[in-house]
Amino acid sequence: MSMGISGIGGSYAPQAMSGASARMPPTQKMATLFSQIDTSGTGLITQSQFTQAFQTMKPTAGFRAMGADAVFQALNPSSSGTVSQQNFVQGMTKLMTQFHSAGSSGS
């Protein structure tokens, strides 16, 4: 039941995950992805959980270029060591928008 994050940060449309409904809003896709990464069900994801998911869920080129550590730090600016669902959804949406803007301006 693994959903990849392939398509996140694509240069044209922010598709959150393969296997997700195309009609699902990006924030809902990110919330679903968060739930998959939060394997302990605590409502928080650790850097270890995020790194493991990053390695297995096939992120797009923009995320791969940043690397798991940099993406996690972008989601966790307070350096608390964990990311809440709200911060994950907001942070991933912001990164997707940045990747989209960068991809659009270069074309």
C-alpha cells in the first residue's frame, strides 16, 4: 500500500503522489502522504521517518536535488526534530509552489 511522492514538485502541476486521485486537492494528498510517513501514528514525523520515506517513495528531481536533510529542515525550521502534519502540509505545498515557479520561469 505504498504511494510514491513521484510528481511532487513537477515543473507543471503539483501532483503529490502516484496512485492518488487527480481530483484530490494537493493539501489532502500531502495529509495522506504524512499519514503514510507517520508509521508510529504519533501525529509527528521524525527526520529518520522522513529520510526513510524519501528513499523509498521516489521524490521528483526538485526534491532529490535538495536532498532529504534539506527538505526536512525546510519543513522543520525550528529544528525541533519532528514535523507536525500542519507544518508538513504547509511546507511541502510551499516547496511544490517554488519548484513549479522555477520550472515555469525556465521554460
